[in-house]
Amino acid sequence: MALRYLTAGDSHGPGLVGILEGLPAGLALSSDDLNLDLDRRQRGFGRSERQRHRDRAEIWGGLHHGRTTGAPLGVRLGNPGEVVALDSLPPIRVPRPGHADLAGAIKYGLDDVRPIWERASARETAMRTALGAAARRLLAETGIFVVSRVRRIGPVAAATPSGEDLTNARDIQAVAAAAEDSEVLCDDPVAAAKMIHEIEAARQAGDSLGGVVEVLVAPLPAGLGSHVHWDRRLDGRLAQAAMSVPSVKAVEIGAGVEGATAPGSRLHDGIFRGATGILRRSNRAGGLEGGMTNGMPLVLRLHLKPIPTLAEGLPSVDLLTGEETKPGAPRTDICAVPAGGVVAEAVTALVLADALLERTGGDTLKMVLAALETQA
């Protein structure tokens, strides 16, 4: 592994910390680069009041005069509100269905699920977003752009062309620009308005909504990843990263589920000779074949379940008394699908930056760029 990271911290403690190791020296980077994506993560119609606090990342190591040094990048991110000593907070004895509470309490022998609640919280993805922004900067230096858009919220689906129909970086950047203008990060204005209506209806009903986000990456060099071992296959690495995002319950690459029902003659992407070399006229593989990038844009879709913390609460049991009851209803999002897209970009960028550095090697950005030039 050329690039690796760790995060630590809780949802209601002082904050989060992260370490990203493996960035080559010489990459221009600042807190502003991280904060840009942190701001995007907090956007989206249907977020809770907690998102009114703007996340601001502090870089505590790995930079000198605004450029990476080759040392681990250290990042700190304070939590919103007053600093709280977790030991001073009341215990939580009623696990919330759909969360890690009960499984974690059983695993660690607890009758207070607060330690599970705090660490399993989606708040942790704020740090992954910050670290992913650093990986995004590295990819951008090589000309690779990572974007996302919302394809569905609840029953409402976008009618714009799917990712497999976008075969060049220019089209993908246009889609991303349209999505950024939307309150729900959807590039279909008609569908976006309907999505907002559905989220508001869910708010009034005390319910929540899930949906689908699509991550698009281009242009990608062919040959990132490998076919030689199961754990080096890039599709598996991307799927694992995507499934690690809270609420994600399914992942598709390219045609995905629909491809299972199509005959092979209509599914696979033919290879043709063009004026400048080999080309593809379709991208139903989503940019990956045999565990490697094939030169086409990456198309990755994540399906997110509705947030399980509901105003009315779902049936549960008090771990201390055994009585049937319902958990409390803290502040919660009605829909976090747009934020899920930003987090998905981050974890995708981290995986692709790792694969890129595996391919190129190099302790400095100049060495990485030189290696890419010779491999072109």
C-alpha cells in the first residue's frame, strides 16, 4: 500500500484527528483545499442543525512553506459546540435499530452504547473527507478529476444520462458543474425540485429518505490496479471503500445490476481502432476490466439507506432492564444523500491516489509526473 490513513475521535468529544501517510513531497496543499470539500459535505437540503457549524481543518504536520514534505500529513478537526468530556454525558442504554449500537454493545460487553454511538457516527466521515481532499489534490496535479452527483432520493430519480453514457472528461465536468448548482447536488433541475419536495414531506412525517449517488472520475490512465491477486483488484478496493461509508448498502460499477440481465453481446464494450489509437464507443464496464482501469471514465454508484434515527423512534429494548421501549430522538438529518456523494468522492480519491502511487512510485511529485509521462 503506497498511501494509507487512520482517523480517531468521537462524535461529541473535542474533535477528530487524521493521519495520511504516503503523499509525495512537493504537492501544494493548504487547509483551504480541505475546507472546500468539508463545506460541500455540510451542504444539501435535509441536513440537521448541526451542519450550521462550519468545519475547519487544521494541518498539524507534513507541510513546509505550503508543500508536502513526504512526512505524514496530520489533520485536526474540531467538533461543533462546546468541548464535552464524554465521561460526563449520561449513558445510553437503548440501542437504535439500524445503527451499530446493539452489535457493538454485544461485541464489547457493554450496557451503555455511548462508546459505540460516538465512534460509529457518520461524523467520522468529516475527517475522511478532509484526507480525501488531499488525495484529490494529488490526482488533480496529474489531470484526474473526481466528481459526484445525486441520481435518486427516495422515489425520485434523475432523468439525465447515466454515467456509462459519459465517455469523456469534458462531459463529466459539465455534469458536475450542474450538480453543484443544486441544493441536492442533482444535475436534473426538474428531479431536484421533486427531491426537495419529498425530503420536506419526510420531515413533516418524522421520517427519512435514502438514495443513490454516482461518482465519476476522468481522465484515468489505463493499468491502475492489477489482476494478479484478489486484494490488488481495483474494483474490489473501491467497493470496500464505498461500503465503509455509513448508510451505504450496495455498490455498482458501470452497468452494475442492470448488466446482470443483459446478454453479453449487448453488454460488453467493443474495442476499435481510432485515429489516435485504440478507443471505446461505450463504457458499460464503468472504466474497469479485470481489476484494472482501462482508460475510460470510472463510474461508481452507491446506494444509501434512509437514516435510521427517526423522530418517533423504532422499537428497541433497554439493555439494563430488558424492557421494550424506544430510543431517544437526537438531532438528525432527514436526508444525507448529497453529503454521501461528497464522502464517496473522498474515499474514491484515496483509493485511486494509492493505486496511482503504486503504479508510478516516486518520493516527490516531480518523480510521479515523470513516471506518468514515460508510461503514457
